Amino acid sequence: MASITLENVGKVYPGGTRAIGDVNIDIADGEFIVLVGPSGCGKSTLLRMVAGLESITDGTVRIADRVVNEIEPADRDIAMVFQNYALYPHMSVRQNLEYGLKNRGTKRDEIDRRVAEAAGILQLEPYLDRKPRALSGGQRQRVAMGRAIVREPAAFLFDEPLSNLDAKLRVAMRLEIKELQKRLRTTSLYVTHDQLEAMTLADRLVVLNMGKVEQIGTPLEVYRRPASAFVAGFIGSPAMNLIPARAVPHLPGSAHAGLLGIRPEDMDITADGPIVLRINAVEELGAQRLVHGLVGGEAFTVTAPSDADLGEVLRLSVPTQALHRFDAESGKRLD
Amino acid sequence: MKRTIFRNQLLPWLLLAPQLAITFIFFIWPAAQAVWQSFLREDAFGMKSTFVGMANYWRLLDSPEYLNSLQVTAVFAVSVTILSMGFSLLLAVAVDRMIRSAQTYTTLLVWPYAVAPAVAGILWWFIFNPTIGILPYLLDQVGYNWNHISDKGDAMLLVVIASAWKQISYNFLFFVAGLQSIPASLREAAAIDGAGPVKRFFTITLPLISPTTFFLLVVNIVYAMFDTFAVIDSTTEGGPAQATNIMVYKVYFDGFVGQNLGSSGAQSVILMLIVIALTVIQFRWVEKKVEY
Ligand SMILES: Nc1ncnc2c1ncn2[C@@H]1O[C@H](COP(=O)(O)OP(=O)(O)O)[C@@H](O)[C@H]1O
Ligand SMILES: [Mg+2]
């Protein structure tokens, strides 16, 4: 187990693409950190720099207080779970699990013990002699996890490990990964573009945008006090409404010429609310409805009771503490 | 699929006729003739032939010359296959690395394919020619007297290298395609799993391209056994002292030069059987065994 520290880390790909700006992250021993951001924001690049699969062009990466910039992936004491699982197709599940241990000269009885243990935890015993192609997506995913576990590394690195699974399995595996990490207490760095997955898994979130860190914090902190308009729009589902302050002149703080953020679920429907919304689209959620309309000419979404209907006009009020203000230029939070 | 109905019963046959004629005239007819001839013996003047059953075959199996040719063919085919495949794989691995690190080089790949065969033919001739070749000169400098005209080993080496060289660009392309089909993440996973480049090559890369390798193995053996006639004919003509007289060359030599049609026929039948066997193995094996 180990801490991981990223200090002023940057990456410029050969060819000139700057994928990562100036990133600073401190990951405590045993912590589960999730890197989240839209596709192409540099999550994989950052993870692969920690793994040693991409060179580090700026800054330093430390694992267990050791600078690893120039250290081979094999010697960084990390294990990685790939998006496509990267199972060795010509080896049985058992051989897949053993490979990393054999390469390190682990003793036979120790290998057997660890493989048996991992297979037990992940319920892989019935499949040990199968080839990966004879497994379902979920089982393959488990083998990929197993390959990481048997190594008993200082840290786990995950690159979108669940994105090839169907929705139901994804939710189930999400829980399993969370429980497994709690149990093993291995420092973990997990990459996903799915904010819900990020929220449920993370001890702390790192929200990444265009190669830069927008915010680091616990899921609740990030949800309650997004540090920028980008984070506000990215974290939370349905997404936060972001409208120019001048579009809602009756709200407190609207004198300021910035952006106002209001979560769809944070509004009250009251007879004298200052915001007027004519419903022009409805999404059924079962217990509630998501209704869409225009406020001051901007798209706006509210969660409403299930009797709210098309064409109806809602009046909405916003509790002051539910109002987020952002600078129009930088997008930074203003308070 | 769309099915065309011909009213006229004759038309389909007419349309097929040219292809059928070619197959018949250039393949089935000569093959049948070879089989027929392999059972005949002509008298010394070529005036009449008599049916002798399997006698031509038994005689071949008793002939030291033919047994020598079998052995020469085996050595030749194995050497050509190993040399050309080994060298192509080496090139392919190097190129695969280059492509993975920079996509822009991909177009350069067409180069060896377009140029290699043409250059190869001329190149080896210049390299090995005993009087003006560069290699004999260099070997001479280090005290080795290269002469494939009189030295058996030199002659074999020459035809092996020349034949292998011609096959390299073909093998190379298949190997590159095979290597390219291995996802980068597999090698990365293996690297994290503590396997160095050499170990990765032998435990991950090589097993994963085994279908390609096996396919090429058969193709190269077939090539070395049957398609190297021109190389032998233009360099050693089977000599010196039968040292490079591979089976396919011997068929030609005994038949056309020696005018021993019965023996030549029997030899071609044996060659045909070998091709059929190799083809069967290829189909059976590639489909069943070499997979993961
Ligand atoms: N090998 C590479 N060479 C050049 N640019 C790359 C390479 N890999 C990724 N990039 C670029 O770096 C940026 C970040 O990519 P990536 O880390 O894969 O994003 P994410 O995983 O968040 O989707 C993208 O703009 C991508 O085009
Ligand atoms: Mg990615």
C-alpha cells in the first residue's frame, strides 16, 4: 500500500498535443480516487503516466514517496485494469492470473495460494481452466480484476473498466469494486467519464477538463459546492441549469453579470415564484417528471411532480443556498 | 444472393468454357498424362512404350540419386522457410514498433512490397556472382574462397539465400498484419505484469501470431519445394554433383533433358501427392489446432 503524489505533472505528446496541463494530486494511502471528465480530457493519459505506459514530460510522480518518472511499469508496484480487459487470449484464466507472479519469480505454493484466494473473492473457481473467449463480459471483467489482486500491488489503476458492460452489470460490478477496495484497502486511481459511477465509487473525485484539474473533493463537496461552471454542469444528473444572471432579474445576486447555476431538483414550485417556466417537453421518471422549458430565452430543466404537463406554466422559487454563482469569463465559483 | 436463370442450357457452358478449357489443358490434362506416363517405360530410342505398373516408382525409391534429391529438398525447404520467415519476422517486429509509435510511417509500408521482389532478383545475382560479386570478394578478403560453381555447400547456401530473399516481402506483409492485430493493451498489460521485451515476445506476441506463422510455414514450404525452379535453373542447375538438385528441378531435368518420361512422371506424381498432403494439413490444422 502506498500514497501517490502528482506534482506539477504535464504531458505533451510527440507531435505537440498538450494532453495534461499542470496537475497536482495527493492520494493518501488506501484512498479511492476517481478521475472524472468528458471524453478526451486526458484521464487515460494521466493514468497511463502513473502506470509508466506514457512518458512524463513535466513534473514528478511519486508512488510510496519514490519518484517513478524513469521507472519501468513493471517496477512501479502497480496493477492496471484495462477498458478492454487485455486478458491474454491464449492463456486460461488460471494462467492469466499467474502470469504476473511467475514473471516475478514468486514461489509455486505462494502463487497457488494467491490465485485460489483471488478466485474465491471473485467467484472465478469454476472458470479457472477456461480461455477468456469462453467467458461472459462480466466474468472477463472479474478475471481482469483478479489479475490485479493476485499481484498484491501498492496501487490499483483502473481505466474505464466497466464501460464495456451492459447497464445492469455495470451497477453490480461498481458495487463489487467498491466493496473489494474497502476490504483490501489498496490505494486506487480510477478513471471514468461517467459522473454517476464516479460519485458512487470515489472517496474523493478529481474533475478533469481539457487536461486541467477543475476540482478535487469528496463527491458531496463537489456536488454541493462545484468550484466552476464546468464542474457544476458535469457533476449531477439531471445536469445543473446554467444561465446568465441577467436572464433572471428577480433573483438575488442577479445584478452580477455572471452565470447562475441552479440544480433542477433544488427549486420549489410556488404560486408567487420569481421564475416563470412554460413546459415544452416532459421526461417521465416514474415518481417524478423532468420538465423542460425556456427561462429568459435559455434552456431550463426542473424536476416536477408527476402531474406537471405539457403547456402548463410553472412558477418557481429558489432558496438562496441553492444558488451557485460563477464568473462569466473564467467560470470560477464566486463565493 | 441473386440467382440468374439461364433458359438456354448451352449458354452457361459456353460462358464457362474458356476457364474450363484452361484448367483442362494446363492442369488436368498434363496431370493425367503424368500419372499415365508414370506407369509406362519407353525404350531407348523413344519408339514405343510398355506398361510397367509401379516399376518406375520402385526404381525411384531404389535410386540413390532420387533419395539424395529428397534429402536435398528437405534441407533446402527447411532452410529457406526458416531463413525467410525468421528474417521477415525480425523486420516485421521492427516495423510494427515504428508504426505503433508514429502513424505517419504507415504509407512507407508499401515500399518493400513494391520494390523488394524486383530488387531481390538482381541483387542476389550481383552479391553472389563468383567473378564480380561483392560477397565472394569480401569472403576472399577474410580468406574464404567462395565458389558456388564447384563447392556444394556454397551452392546450397546460394540457392537457399536467393530463394529465401524472394519470399521475404510476402512473409513480411503477413507478419506485420498479424502483429498489428495484437492490441497494444496486451503488451502493456504484460509489461506491467513484469515481462521484459524478450519474454513478452515469446509468451505473448509469438503465440498470438501463431495462425499467421502456421499459414506462412505451409506457404513457404510449398514455395521452396515447387516455386524455386527458376532460381535453381538460373544459378546452379542442380549442381555441383547433385548438391542442389531439388525434386522439382529433377522432374524437369530427367523429363526434358534426360528424356526419361516414365521416371519424370512418377516423380511429378509424388510431388503432386506432397502438395495435396500439405494443403490438407493446412486446412485441417489452421482451422482446428492453431487458435486460442
Ligand atoms: N498517443 C497519442 N498521441 C497524441 N495525442 C494523443 C495520444 N493519446 C491521446 N492523445 C490526445 O490526448 C488527449 C487526451 O486523451 P485521453 O487521455 O485518451 O483522454 P480520455 O481518456 O480522457 O478520453 C486527447 O486530445 C487525445 O487526442
Ligand atoms: Mg480514456
